[in-house]
Amino acid sequence: MPIRSGKYAGSQNVAKAAFNLVSKSPTIAAGTTYSTEQLDCPGLPILTWIVSQTAGPGALTVTCQVALRRLNPIGVQPAALEWMNVSPPTLIAVGGTPTVFQFNIAAEAMRMQITAPGGTTGVATTILSASG
């Protein structure tokens, strides 16, 4: 007689995992770009970036980036990550309102680049999160 149901029907036999990294940028000077620390995320394809501008008069521009692979090492140096943009440069709201980006990408690492357009400065708080 075939098994029609069992204690494992509909359940998941995988472990869930999640990592996150919270950071606050230094004051980003006008016309310069700041890169957050990287969050290594192999095997965690649900990538989320949350950013809010906590200081500064004008809006900052943010770009989400991932590294899909590592380049060949040179000599004794470790293999470097090859970064690519996954979002267009986006102006974020001034005043602490969070902006959320989420992508499903199998990547090695993730980070965010924050740029202060000419004539403005700013400070941003970022949360990088990877889960799967």
C-alpha cells in the first residue's frame, strides 16, 4: 500500500541561516564615495540592503553591489572580489527614512557604495542582510 502522508510531508529538511552587518558611515564629503564593509554571503541568496541618511542637508546616492566571483590570486595575495552594481544609483530620502533594496542573487559578498553629490555632505546608517 503506498504512503499517502507521513510525518515528513510538507516539511523542510534544510537549515535556515542569516547574517547581517550594521554600520554607520563617517561624514561623506561632497563629491566623494564611501564603500561599506563587505558581508560575505556564499549560499545565502536573499540579499537585503537597508539604508537611511542620519545627517546631512542633501540627499545621498546609494548603489547596491555584489561580488559574484573571486579573481585569480596574484602571487601570495588572496583572490580579490570582482564587484558589480545590481541597482542603479538611487537618491535616498533625507531625515532617517529607510530605503530598502532586496534581490535574489547567489553571490560571494555584498556591499553598498554611498556617494555625496557635489555641494552636500552626509552620514548614512546601513544594514546588509543575507539569508537563505
